[in-house]
Amino acid sequence: MHPQSQQAPHVSVVVIGHNDSAHLADAVRSALAQESVGEVVAVDDCSTDGSPELLTRLAAAEPRLRVVRRDTNSGGCGTPRNTGIDAVTSPYVMFLDSDDVLPPGAAAALLAAATAEDAQVAAGLCVRRELPSGREVPWQERLYAHGSVLEHPARQPRLVRDTLCVNKLYRTGFLREHGIRFPEGRFPYEDFVFTARVLAAGPRMVLVPDRVYTWHVRRSAERLSISLDRGGIDNWRARTRAGRMAHDILLDAGHKELARAARAKFLGHELRMYVRELGLRDADYRRAWWAHTREYLAEYDAADWASEPAAPGRLIARVVLASSEPRDLPRLRELAARPARLCPPYARAGDGTPVWSDDLPEVGLEPYLTRPVHLLPLAVDAELRPRTRGTRLRLRLHDLYGRVAQAGPRVLEVEWRHRETGRTAQRATVELEPAPDGTWPAETAVDLAALGAGTWDLRLGLRFADGTARQTTAHARAGAGLLRRRAVPSLLYGVLLVQPYATHSGALALRVATGPGGVASVVRGRLRRLLH
């Protein structure tokens, strides 16, 4: 039997919300369903959509639910959470947003671990659930692959990558004793600062592999969440402000390794994510983003740059610092992909040293000469032309300063993965032979009807002579007519509507609509977007 059945109700859950009556009840009920929860404090941030009345009705039927209504809207998440910290009466506290849910047994799993290990903080796995598709992506899965106990957060610098506050249980007295609060008012990414304050206080921590939080991602919502609303430059400025504060908090507390890990996390996560989206922004945004990023990166010192010199985020940062104006955005986007791809040209300085480009030789690429080949940002071009008499996928692997040729690529494994379900299809293995131009071409058939409806991502596996392998994606070539929607006759469906396209990171993906109904649905969706 799971330890949750023996746990007394010693946990308070603070649920915050503003004008989210459509989802609020599900969140509150998920908290009340936890066996270890003794009270739920719902803090309404001055809603006007009926949320207060909904909470009042729920509280009338559930004595464990207390409702706190703020008279003025704070503009953010930090103030209502602080209100909740002040209001709770249980020894432990958790946080829950009004549009998310706690999985069954979440509080019990965290409480059992915290009490068994005498930990001030217990943390578990958060899963991002894309809606309406239901596709789930674990958040910082590696950190929670196995249970562990940490006498001090400095024992695990990777903790700074998990900036969420909602997948954790905190000893209430610990937060109050150290005065750990969220930033007040409208302060996007308040989690960054709160988490840094928690880590700076040096709690004993326990990590559990249990799933303890379900984060709902609604990209089509009329009002995007703060983490998804990245279209304006103010969002980037807010993110760097929060990152700077988190770094300074850790550094001022004497935790240099955690502070450096926070800066490394910015390069590896935030910088790459926003670079992937620069192509979606206008010229004014790009210039403002570039200038602000240069100012922020100028704060890094030599020690911040010393570790992992071949990491994609560090190379992107060096290019940004070396140029006063935005440049090479398509190439940077590919390097920001996951996995990273460094596309041609592959320039060299006069002495033969690999460099970013002929006109930016100060950005050297020497680490790629010694980095293991299966860790290199290898580039594969891909083009797909849907045709009535058979669709062919053409691929071309590029060399990277002689390292690929040295490793001896043998085969390229190809598969298509359904984005929503994760199902794989159309697996093929193609032998690689070098071409006169120093690349390795490959070609394979694609049965579009066998794939079926949906969005399909191309996944590749490179295998080398020494047995090592590299998983990657392919750069979508954008030549004339290559990324165009086409109607293709089908014996199975009558007709297929097929569109190869480049994702935000430049990778080749494929949308397929089957039959007259599927085609009509695509046309209606297109019309709705045009009218909107």
C-alpha cells in the first residue's frame, strides 16, 4: 500500500485565480481530493467573471475550503500566493494555479517523503499537458528520474533548472522563518525569484519520481498564460529581470555554483527558446531583443563562460555579443533547436581554425574539433515532395570540419512520429555513401496514406562506424515549392491534403488531412484564421 493511506491531513493547498471560472472548480476539487490535504485556501484576485460566487458555493459544501477574496487585482501571481502563505494553518503548504490540477496522491507522496526524510522541501515530477490534444511532456524529467535526498541544494546544481513552485511541498514554518515570499504585484516569472530564495535558504530537500502536478498548456486560449505570451519585448525584459534577481539572490547567499548554474540554465533554456521564435517577430522586436540580450549577457564573467564551451546556447550568446545588429537568424534558429543543428557554411580562419563565419572570425568553434561526434550539432537537410506516384524523402548529411568523415557515418534511421500521440510509423534504415561534394545523401519512400491524419515530426538516427549514435532532426529545405500544401489522390481516402513545413526551430514536419472531410476541415480552419 502506498504511504499516502497512512498520512494525516497536514497539507494546505493555496489555489490562486483571476477570472478563470471555467477551470477553477476542477483545480479546487483536485486539491480537495488529496487524502493528505487538511485545508484548501482559494485566493481570488478580484475576479469579475463569477469566480467568487463559484468558490462560495463550493465552500458551502466543503468545510476544508476557505475563500479569501482580494479587493484589488494584483496583476500577477505572487501577491495572491503570498496572501495564501499568510492564511494557511497546516504544517506544510503547496501551490496550485486555477487552470491546472493535482494528480491523485500527489500531496501524499510529497508529504510521505518530507516527513520520512525530515526535509523542509519535497519536490516531484510536473507534467505539461497540451490541450486539447492531451499530449504530455514531463518537465525536468531527468531531475526526478529517481528518488534522492539532498542535505543542501548545492549538492545538485541542476535544481536551478526547475523554477516551478507548484510541483513542491514546503514546510510552512520554513517559509515563514526565512521570510521567503513571492515578488509582489505584476511580476512575470515570479517563480524564478521565489525558487532562488528557497534554494538560498539551504533547505534539506527530498526529490521523488512521483507525478505531483499537471500543468495545462492552452495555446489557443484567448488569454495566454504568462509563460506562453512571449510576443512582446516586455516579456523578454521581464524574464531577464527575474533571471538576474535569481542569480543575485543565490550569489549573495554565498552559493556561487548555484548562481553559475542559473546563468548556464539561461543560456541553455531561455536564450535558445526565444531565438527559435525570433523569426516570428518583426524587425523592431528583433532589434530591441538583440540589444537587450547583449546588455544582459555583458554581465557574465569569465567563469560563467568557462564551462561547456561547445554548448549551443553559449555559441549563440557569443554570436549575439560579437555583433551589434541582429544577424544569421535562420542559422541561429537551427542551432537553438533540440537537438541542435549547426548548418553550413563551415568557415575557417586564415590559420585553419573553425570559426562562425568569414565576417565573424572572432567567434571560434575550436571545441568542435575535440567534442565526441555523437554530441556534435550535426546538420541534415531534408526535402519532401508529395506526389501522386509516390512521395520521396531526400536527405543530406553535412560534414562538420572533417569530424563526420573521420567518424564514418554508416546508416541513417528514419521514422515519423505523430506529435499528439507519440506513435511512430514509416521506419526505414538507409545506408550512407559519401558524395563527391563531401556530404552523405540518402533517400527513402514515404507512404502518406499509411501515416494517416495528423501532424508528423521527422526523427533521424545516425550510426557511425564505431557503434556510436546521434539522434537528431532535419533542417527543412525551403526551395521553390518545397513547403507548399498539395492535394494528392489516394486509393484509401480518395484525397490527401499534405503540407511539409518548417517548425519554429526549422525542422521538417508534415501535416496530413485525410479524405474530403479532413480537407474541408483544413479549409474551414484556414478561413477562420484569415477572418480573425
